[in-house]
Amino acid sequence: MQFLSRKETRNKIVILNPKGGCGKSTIATNIAACYASRGMSPALMDFDRQASSIAWLQRRPTDLPQIHGIDAHKKSMQATRSWQLRVPSDVRTLIVDSPASVTHDDLRELTRDSSSILVPVLPSPMDIHAASRCIADLLLVAKVNRNERKLAVVANRTRKNTKSFAQLMRFLDSLGIPIVAVLRDTQNFVYSAEHGIGVHEMQPSRVRPDVKQIDTLVDWLDRWEDRRKRAIEISNISRQRVSPSAILQKNSASGPTSLY
Ligand SMILES: Nc1ncnc2c1ncn2[C@@H]1O[C@H](COP(=O)(O)OP(=O)(O)OP(=O)(O)O)[C@@H](O)[C@H]1O
Ligand SMILES: [Mg+2]
């Protein structure tokens, strides 16, 4: 029997894009609120020194389902780093909000043991450029394996039927990386940030399209174990696959044989 460590059985979702203001904290807090409303008691870890997600948690009404907050930016003199970053053992879903501008070391650290990585992108030429650099760094520096299919994009603050939206969707299509949600530009997200709640916890008639997109996103996130299993299968198959030159060498060593 194979025993899996807690890290391997935990759904660690990282929201990352060094471009400031693209919606990392908005998406992190709304995913956390969605999991909380599903009774999952998630943890929300904030690496940003602005601590927007932690401040959101502090504003959260006490009668709503609980979310465990971890202020990862604050470095304590009294506790070791691993003690400071510890996640309660019963937490199965960890959402990580990251700061704007991260070093290559931060990138590797943040994405370690992740099951999904979400890159929010805004529809503007500067943001599209920043997102393509971020994705390149994730693939080349953090060595995110494309086979694992854990990398996805969230188009944020979109306005349908605009030129910038069409440009963003063309760019995202060209990446071959899934677009797992398209969030509209709406004051609902501003309201949710101000009140420590997620769109799932707001009046349904007001937020229906927003809830639908967050649900689609969370459904994709929930399939992380299937994606990981598939990636392991693919890497096993490619390891077993004998290269054509190895077949030729084997055949020439054992004399001529027909391939048919
Ligand atoms: N879909 C949206 N519609 C309207 N406003 C939004 C939307 N998404 C985010 N915002 C607003 O945009 C601002 C920036 O969002 P947010 O703080 O989530 O970005 P961030 O990437 O976490 O920023 P930083 O890099 O500074 O941490 C906030 O005021 C937020 O309320
Ligand atoms: Mg933020």
C-alpha cells in the first residue's frame, strides 16, 4: 500500500501573476468563500505584504462559514517559518494569494506541491504582455510540467463585445492553456472585497453570472486529482515507449527480422 503525505492529498491552489491589480486577491477570496459555502473549511494563505486577503478575512462576518487565515508575509521572530506556515491537518483545500512582483525563487517556492495554478489576466495590451511573461516563467523557471495540466488562466474584468476582450481571448487561445473562467467587470467583486464575503454569499439575483463563473472555476479545480493521475500515466507510457533507434539496435543485434 502506498501512503501519501498530506501535501500530496491537499488541493493547493496558487493564484499568481506578478502584474499588480489583475485580480489575484479577488479570485483567491472568492474561491475560498465558495469552498467555505460548500462546507469544506478551506485555508487562505496570503504572501502579499499588503495582506488584502487577510484583511478581507478580518472583515468577514462571524456568522458565515469559517476560513482559516495564514498570514505568510509576516515573519515572526518567535516562531520558525514552517510553524508559521503550518496548515491545520484537517484542511483539504489551501488557497494561496501571492504578491505582485515575485523573484524566481519565490515563484518556485509558491508553486511547490501545487495542484493548480491560476493566472488572472486583464484585457489590456500591458496585462497580456505581463501574463505571457508570467506563463513563460512558470514553464521555464518553476518548471511546471504542461502534462500535469495544472496551469490555467482566468480572464478578469472583461466587457463582452469590446476590442480588448477579443484581443485577450485571441491571446489566451494561442497559448493552448485552458481559460477556466471569464469574470465580468462588475461592482459585485468590489462589494465582496469590502465586506469580507464572496459572490456566493450575496443576494443570488444580483450575482448569478458571477457565481456561475466561480462555480465553473471551482469545478475545474476539483478535478486536480484526475489531472495528476493522467499526468503520471502519460509519463509512465512515455518512459516505457521504446525509441525507434533502440528497436533498430535490437534488430541488428539479433539478425534480420520482418516487422510485419
Ligand atoms: N471582476 C472585477 N470587476 C470589478 N472590479 C474588480 C474585478 N476584479 C478585481 N476588481 C477590483 O480591482 C482591484 C484589484 O483587484 P485585486 O486586489 O484582486 O488585484 P491583485 O492582483 O490582488 O492586486 P495586487 O497585485 O495589488 O495584490 C480591486 O479594487 C478589486 O476590487
Ligand atoms: Mg492582492
